[in-house]
Amino acid sequence: MADTHPAEATDAWWRGAAIYQVYARSFADGDADGTGDLAGVRSRLPYLAALGVDALWFSPWYPSPMADGGYDVADYRAIDPAFGTLADAEKLIAEARALGIRTIVDIVPNHISDRHVWFQAALEAGPGSAERKLFHFRTGRGENGELPPNGWRSQFGGSAWTRLPDGDWYLHLFAPEQPDLDWSHPAVRQEHEDVLRFWFDRGVAGVRIDSAAMVAKDPDLPDFVEGSDPHPYIDRDELHDIYRSWRAVADPYDGVLIGEVWLPDAERFARYLRPDELHTAFNFDFLACPWEPERLRASIDSTLAAHAPVGAPATWVLANHDVTRTVTRYGRADTGFDFKTKAHGIPTDLELGMRRARAAALLTLALPGSVYLYQGEELGLPEVEDIPAELLQDPMYFRSGGTDPGRDGCRVPMPWSGDAPPYGFGGERPWLPQPADWAAHTAQAQEADPSSMLSLYRTALALRRAEPGLGEGPMVWLDGPGDVLAFRREGGFACVLNLSADPVALPPHQRLLLASGPLGEDGRLPRDTSVWLRLDDAPARTGEPETYAS
């Protein structure tokens, strides 16, 4: 293996890092109250070190009424008591760093909680006050102001406006408990820059920016017309000045800025990654891509092409706290992801989904750039789709009138050990119920099984560190049999994924490094299986694809 842990590199460690997302509420419960906490995470740091990740990204751990799973923040300079204290966070940051693991925190600039002191002061001060100018308060339309100021819709369904008893309406692109901030106000910008410094001073290595493309709004708040350009609240040009100011804060700390940027236009996406703006941004095109060879290759090509002109590394992610888990998604007829198509009762072949998820893991970890791993993916956890309605908590479910299953199914607490719930998570009753058939999914069960998903991820992450051609760097496609994705990295490394209906021959190679599943008796690569190979020592070249015979 390589002598230097990537997280110990002093320059641009993030360009090829493996980053693990921790949804603290569901990771591990240290005080046995049913809710995950920072003590629980600290107790599992050896597990994360053994897994082989370079950094931890924490979903919001701040004080929050949990109207939206913590993304309704009441105080950015404290830790929610359910998770612990600020001192606990500082210990966790330091203990993880001692193991070579950096920490990334989540910042939610678009909105705050309605319990935040700013919004409470705005409610108290009344219409026309200076306190309300930090938000988007407006009078309504109609004869008596009884209609919303415009027709914008919430991301969670329904109107994006709520009326107060005093007659004013306020904007919330998400839940009513999440009032949007007005980023044209200098106090809003100053506060967030101060919050960045607060966490960088406590040793965090980076910041993930939630809903990064939705922060700035057209000051006239016009009605949205489909296809309007510029959009009144997505991807507005004013955003770039905001993130340049954030970059000026982050650079003295060597801090990394990571954007959640959902944009279909690759060129506009890349603008956020110019040298004086964000360092990286999540690649949602790849996450949502169906399990189809043409679509996957096109997504990989377009991603690399978009990042090349600005010199930013690509990022690869299969799942997060918002989307249907990979094993379940890949076991369906429609293997892509779109919030608009989420529904109850979709047939799923979990055996097929598991085989594809294993193959996808090796594909993702072999691509150029950094990779994000959502907690539980390394255990092959499926989406939990039978949570009783009375226990669901996601606003997506409630604001859709129950037609949208919501996101709770991918947030069910981690299974660590034992044969029955709570599977070593902590406490007697986790905040969301775990399935009764998850005993084989526990970390303890999988550690003892060399063929498990956990063993696959551990081995792949160790090889990813050891292989000099992995992480950031060039790749070149290998042309082979139809519906096969194959590419070479530097040092003679190659990844081959068979998406065709029949087994295929592997290219000539010196050694098989790792396979997502068993090869056929004739050494051919079965359908929905991927392998890592040592070809030879020739460098990866740009230009025309290399070929191998079938």
C-alpha cells in the first residue's frame, strides 16, 4: 500500500478523496436514547478508519426543531443537545484527524429555522421593520392581500409562501418552518462569513453548501414562467460573488467549499468551480443516471468535460440522505432517480439491485476525482419502504398528502451487530424503526464474510489508496464488446463493467485485482459485474480509445 494516507497530503487532498457522509441522527447512539449522536460517532471512528475513508461530511448537527431533518438550523454556533455539545464536536474533529480523517460540516445558506433568533425578532418587530428585511416578507396580492405575492411553489409541495396574522407573507422554498434569507442584505452575508470562520477555527477541513444554486433571488420576486432566463431563484449570476467571498474566507484556512448544485447545464455548473469560487460540487447527473451503458458513459464523459476547462476534479456519488438507496433503485425497472417519480409500491428485485450496486461501487471508486459514500451503502442497505405512516417524519411525505414516500426510508438507523433491532445502534427503540430482517446487513456479520459488501468496500478503498493511478488523474476508454464500460487509468490499472446481456471476455491482463462478483467458470465476466485489473505498465493516454478483443 502507499506510504502516505491521502488525508495527510498537504496539497489539495480533496481532489481525490473518499468522503463518507454521516447522518448523525442515524449513525450510532452513544447515550441510548434512540437518536444517534456525536458520542456514537466517536465510538465508531475505528470502524471508519478501517473502512478507509479520508474525510467525514456531517449533515447538519446544529440546534434544530427537526422540521426538515436538521436542515432547519436555529443556531450555527452550537450543537443540538440531542447530538451532544460543542466540546463533543471539537473532540470528534480532533480524534478523527488523529486517525487521518478530516471533517466537513454542512452549511444551509438559503434558509434558517423559524426558531432562529433572527426570524423570531422579525415576527416580533412586525411589518416594515428592519428585522424583516433579512428575509423575503411581502404583502399579498388580491383585494385584501389574501393571495400569495407570487405563484412560486415549495420544493416540498404547496405554495412557497405563508401568511402571518399581521397580513405579511414570507417566502420559504422548502418547509414553512424554513424561511428564506434575503442575500441582498449585507448582514446576511457577513453572518455566514463569520460562521465559516467559526468552524474553520475549530479544525474543520471543509464546508458542504446545501442548495447552493438557490440562494439568490430576483429582487422583484416575479412569477415563474417555465423556461424563463434568468430563473428567478435558481442559478442566478449574483451567486458567484457570494461564493467568491466565501472562497476568500476559506483559503487562509486551506478550507474546502463543496456545493450541492443541481443543474442540468454542464457549462453553467462548471462556472461554480472556477479557481476563485467553489472547490468541488456534487455530480447529480451521475447519481440519477439509469443503469444503462450509453447513459452511464455519456454521464461520465460530460462530467469530465465540464470539469476540465476550470481545472476542478469531478465528484462521484451513488446515494445520499435524500435519494432512494442504491440497492433498491438498481433493482427496479426504472433504475434512474427523479424526485418526481418517487411513489409507493414500486416492484423491486433486491438480489439484482445488490449485484448492480456492487458493480457500481467498483465503477465509482475507479473514476477520476473524489468519491462520496453515504453511510450504510458499504453495508448494502436497501431502502426501508414499510415504515408505519404514523412514524414518518419527512415533510416531503406530509406536504404531498402522502403520495410521495418521502426520504425517511434511506435514513433508517445503521445496523451494527446482533440478530434483532436495534442491532447495536443504541437504546431500545431507534427514532425510525429498523427492519426485522437486517441481521445479515450488520457490520459485525459482514466483517466476518469476505464476500460481503463491507469487505468489498474495504478492499476497494485500500486498493484505491495503493494504486497511484486512482483518485485524480487521466483515464482513457477501452473499446471492447458492446454494452461494456472499460477504461484504463495510469499504472496499468483498468476497470471493466459488463452491462450486456451475456458474459464477456476480459481484456488481456496480468492480474485480477478485485471483482464485484464471481467470474464464470470460463473466466468470462458475467452481466452486471465489474472487475479491477492490472493490464501492464503503459500510461493512460488521452485521445482515441484503446481496444481489446471479445
